[in-house]
Amino acid sequence: NKINLGTLIYDPPRNGPTLWEIGIPDRTAAEFFIPEPNPTFVNSILNHDADKFRQYGLWDRYSDIYRDGDLVFTVGVSNYSKDWFFAHVPRRIGNETRATTWQIKYELQEVNKAGNYTLQLALAAASYAEVQVRINNPDANLPHFTTERIGYDNAVPRHGIHGLYRLYSINVPGNGFQRGNNTIFLTQTRCHDSFEAVMYDYIRFEGPAV
């Protein structure tokens, strides 16, 4: 049967004005930095922009590029197409894989201590992963938020760029921020192998509702 549903309007969740954003809300990680493959594994058929993410072994390039420390993204300075790796994977050190913590650095000209801020965290894929969010304190015993263990997408080893979409609207009281420099820490805690990973779709930081 055919059913006429008329005009459908989707209003994505929003709690306040956008203070900054990373990526494009299109449910894929295609707009982020996709590295050149290891020359040993180059497949000439895939050597073009449309299928660049399908090259073999791209996950290991994170450990090559971020050999001495994890990704740091500075809002207003960094470019997500060059400075945000397409997959949040563990870092390989010798024969071990270790959990990785990415940083988002930004400035707040004013802080509404009585208001609530929102971190909209959209994931394009997840595979046996857990993302923990900490605000301004990477050593806090308890994260401000955790996804807990999520995902069976296997987008990374299958050379994909998206899987099952997930959206988390994370509420953060204003007293957790400070005027001037602030940092959000995203830790992918699962690190038994290189394929326990997430792909981000889009991240938006919203101020208190006006």
C-alpha cells in the first residue's frame, strides 16, 4: 500500500545558540582527515577522493602521525578536514595498543555560571568502544559523561566511513567552565585492538538558552 504522509519536518535537538562546531552533520566521517595509506598497501583503484577511505590499514596511520601524543584540536585555529583524524582509534606503541584522549581547546569570552551548556556529540560509527567526556580536568576519576560500551559496526576494519548513527545531548552546568581557555577531553577507553573505535559525525557546543 502507498500512504501519503504529507510534509515531514525534522527539527534536530538544540538547547541553545551554537558557540562552535566540528564537522558536517551528515552521519558520516567523510569530511575529516583521511591520511595517505602506507605505500605497501596502496590500491590504485581506490586512489581518488571518493573512495580514499577504503584504502587498507588507514587506522594504523594514526599511530604514525600522532607518535608522541594524541590529537589536539583548537577551535578557530584548526581545520577539521586536516586536523581531525577520521577515526578515534587506539594508539599503537610497540606491540601494545593504548587508549587515546583527544582534546578540543576553545575560549569563552563570558561564562554563565548559572546556565546550562550542551555538548551535542554525534557518532557516525562505533565498534566495541566507549567515549568518556571530561571538562577541563583530564585526570578526574569519574567522567562527566560516558557512552559506556557501544557498537558492533566494524566500519574501521571494513574500510567504511559510517555505521549506525548515535546522538548524545550532554548537559554541562556553567560552573564547569571558566572565562578564557577551556578544554574538552574525549577518551576512547577501549584498546584491546585497533578496531575498537568510534567515528565522529559532528560535534556542536551550545550556550545556555536565551
